[in-house]
Amino acid sequence: MNSKSPVAICTWQFEKANTTVGKLLDDGHDALGAVIAGASVEEQNLRNTTVGKGGDTDREGNVSLDACVMNHDGDCGAVVCVTNTSHVSALARKVMEETPHVMLAGSGAEEFAIKMNFADENLVTARAEKSWKEWLKSPEYKPLINIENHDTIGLLALDKRGHMAGACSTSGLSYKMKGRVGDSPIIGSGLFIDNEVGGAAATGMGEEIMKTAGSFLIVELMRNGLSPQEACEEAINRIIRKNKNFKDFQVAYIAMDYQGNTGTYCIHSGFTMMRYQNSINQIIKAKSYL
């Protein structure tokens, strides 16, 4: 059993999502179910242009979603390039629990969603279609730092049993190439959990996060004695040392150890993390390299 009260953290200022997770934990629910419920809040939020059914399109005008989940036993599931359901975190759990695989992609994931009785949805909203047509007038492939065109929701939770779980969900970069997959559904990049150590989640420029397997790196740094804060800082420093163009993109991490201690760090200022414990949901402004 966890000697402390449950803790929930998430990327960015997704207050409702993180409160949803925290209240479920307070009521005794397990960490995995809680983080999936929290992710679903944003997957169904039409005003969120980077997650779920509110997401921006790719260059061809289609919305495709990616997600992964991981539980305290190290079991995990992921889906990529899903175009027929917004409930991709829940679908990733089904991959973990109902198949012998970790990841399903594209049409395979979509057929599995139908088999698992997920509603067949049209994910392209009127807003997204209008924005895509405007983008076509002067197409530019340059994500804006801290602007909602590449912001994932990553959630970590520690429940009353001392079990940790995480979820990560995104619609990816706005106007990405068809078939592009970032870090969010990649176990070890967008999300990683080791219940003996802790967990981490990432947001920002996925291509840069994948190059250092950022979330796995943070957990291993914590395993070697660093605090969650120190581990997040070293993971960002690793990116900066390897890429001289680091001023051109944002990467941010959140982390939590098995005792419920948390940390967050980013390249550019402007990133925030939510932290829920003892019925208090706090907005925490991350320290930044720049």
C-alpha cells in the first residue's frame, strides 16, 4: 500500500483531465483506469486541437490519432494512425489486454476498434477542416513553440495501492505528413513506467524526444539516484547537447517516483504541469533551460 495519498500529474494545463484522475484515485480506483479516464476528457474536448476528435488534420485533411498506456506490471499497449475512433487511450488498453501484441497501426488498429465495439466516428470537425483549408493557402511546416499544434496530454498516476500507471494521447503535429508518428505512442519515448522506480511522460517535438528515448531515460536516471526533477533536467540537457538547433523547438517532461515525488523541466519557458494530491489541483510552472 502507498503510505502517502494518491498523486496525479499531467502535461500542460489540462485541469479537468487531471482532476478527473485525482478524484478517481481518491475514491480508490486503480491508476490505469484513472489515467485513461483523464485522457478521455481531452480526447472528447473539441476545443483541444492536439488531442482526440478536436485535433488538427494532416496535410491531406485527415485526422489520425496515436496513444499508449502502461501499467504497474510493465504491461503496455499502443495504437497509431487511428482515424475512426477518438477513444484511443481506451483502445490502447484493449490492445494490451486483449491481444498478444503491444502496438497496432492504421487499418489493423481501426478494424480492432470496431471488433472491440468502439463507435465508428468521423474525426474531422468543421473547425479542423476550415483550418486545414486556410493552411493550404500558404502551407508551412513549422511548429510554433508552446502553441497548440504539437501538445500531447501525458498523465501519470500513483494510486492507493502504490501502483503507478500512465497514458499518453495525441493527434500529432498539425499538418503532419500522412503516416507520421511521433513519440506519444512509443513506449520509452512518450511514456514509460517502472513501478519500482517511477514514471515519466513527454510532450513537444516528438522527433527530438524519440532520439534519446526520453521517458525511459528519465526513469533510468531515477533508478540511478536522481530525483524526478534532476532526471527531467538531465534528459533535457541530453537533447540540448546533441542538437545545436534546440532553440527552434520545445520539449518538456514530467516525472514521478514511486513515493509520489514529482518533477518537470523544459527547453523554453511557458510549459506547465498539473499536480493533484489531497483534493488540491495545482498548476506548476516548469523551470526551463532558456
